[in-house]
Amino acid sequence: MEKLTLIKVGGKIVEDPESLKQLLTDFAKIEGYKILVHGGGRSATKLAEQLGIETKMIDGRRITDAETLKVVTMVYAGWVNKNIVAQLQGIGVNAMGVCGADAGIILSHKRAVAGIDYGYVGDVDKVNGRMLSDIISNGTVPVVAPITHDGKGMLLNTNADTIAGEVAKGVAGYFDVTLVYCFEKPGVLANEADDTSVIPEIDRSIFARYKEAGVISGGMIPKLQSAFDALEKGVGEVVIKQASSIADKAAGTHIRL
């Protein structure tokens, strides 16, 4: 199978012009097939504020009511997505911006209310790996925004980390996939205050040990759980690293089963 690298990049990076420019320059140099999945939460919060729409968050998750859904769709699938696509085109990458509704690439269902009503938030049911494979094999680089649909006309806001993992699994039958989660730290840290304390490799037993000790906590827990799930479903490799080191294959934390 031919290699494919899927890079997931968070809002902090895509919303800063200099860090985004550097990331896209490095992304353009990655050999072989590739996909970029992005967030953009801070931009959505800022626009909502300008429009007088209150942002509600619970445990870091956005409550997406009808008005907020319009905002996140405008920001994620509009400004942020097309800005990335235009910049990639400008450096010779034939990028195409898509969200889950385009060509039915990502089908989701509205999250059921279980204590908390998250509103128009989607949990992924299916990724059309064949459609994505055809787009990629045709020499086009998908840039995926975290908006999905339910197949009945409803758009849904969906977590970008989840999108990255599900898309990686969806194309794993067609490519040898490496999934890279990029964020502002150099990897999973043994000491949150020390950027040199990168844990080079994590398997399930190490994860359980660090989780129990409180070394791994908060948003890193679902990120690692998604990583293990992706590996079990055929993804070849998962790495968590700093956006500035995507060209360095040895950098970051490598997740193993």
C-alpha cells in the first residue's frame, strides 16, 4: 500500500498567521499522499462574540445551539478552511476544502441527550473511504473541516480530533496511514511544566499507568483513546507532536498497541 500522512492541526495554530504559514510550508514538503484536518474554535468564539451570540462550554466542549451551528459552519467550513486551501494552492499543493457533508464524506448522528444537551453536535457513524481515496488518488489533497451531516439535511458540529481519527480509519483500507496530531506541546509530557519531558512511546499498559498516576489527564485521555482505537482499526502509526516538528519523524510521542 502507498503511504498517506494525515495531519490534524488545532485552532491555536491555524488562527496565527505565522504559525499557519510555517505549518503549511512543512505540510507541503511531506512526501506521498496526505490529508489535513483542522479546528478553529477560537475564531468561532470570537465571531460569536461579535454577533452577540453567547458561547457555552462544558468540560471544554462547545454547546452548539441553532445560532452557534451557523457560526461554526461559517468559520470552520468557510473562512478557516478556504484560507488554508488558498495558501496551499499558493505554494503548489492542489488542495480541496471539504466538510463531512460534501459528497457525503462523513455521516454522523445528533448526539443523544444524556445529562447534557450538546445541541447540534455529531457523533460519526461512517466515513466514505472510497470517495476520499478517489479524491486523493487523483492528486488532490483534502482539507477537512469538522462539520458533518446526518444524511437527512442536518449539519452537525463534530470534534476535530474525532474527525481525524475517523477519517484515518476510513482510508486505512486504501493506504498505509500515519495519523499525526499536532498541538502546541512537543508531545505527551511526563511533567506538564517541562517541555523536555516528552514520553517517546506509549502503549496501553504505559497509558494505564500514567493515567492512574495523573500524569496523563484532561483532554489528552480521549486523544490517546482515539489513537489506540485508530491503531486497532488498521491505522499504521499514530504520533502526537508539536506542529513545528511535523517533518521530523523521530519527534513527538509515538503511540503503539
